[in-house]
Amino acid sequence: MALAESLVLGTTVAVTAAGLIGYRILKKRRTQLLLGSGTPETVAAPSTTDARTIMMIAVSVLVLCSSLFIILSKGYDLESQKWAFGVVGTIVGFWLRPEK
């Protein structure tokens, strides 16, 4: 396995592990962050977000950034770039899926 491939694999594992650990910590505390200001009477839409949503966004951004770095740096082989394009497509598909 080449150095670039092991670096990509290690980064992916690290981002995934950090996301899972962060999710577990936030879920354990049942943290909810207030996103708007004002009293509940003045806010029409729900103004809190849960730990799951925060972690979905954080992991998506981290993995997307690492994939775009691989695509745009031109220092990686064709197989690594195929993997990165596949990850970008998966993330876009995840966020564009229809809601239930």
C-alpha cells in the first residue's frame, strides 16, 4: 500500500472515530443548542438542534474537505481520486435524499 493510500485511509478512520466519539458525548449529555433568539412565543419554528444533526453536519464537512483536497491537489493517483469522487457523490446524495 502506498503512502498516499495509507494516509487517506488513516484520515478517514480518524474522522469517523472522532465523529462517533463526539456523537456519543453529545448524545449522552442530551445537548441541545439554542439557534435563535427570543422567547418561545415569538419563534414560530423550532429553535433547537440536537446532537445527531450537529454530528451529521460536522462529519460531512470533514469528509468532504478531505475528499476535495484529494481531488484538487493533483498529487494522488487515479484510484484515490476515484474514491474521493465517490465520497463526494455519497455526501451529496445523503443531503439531497427526500425527507420521510
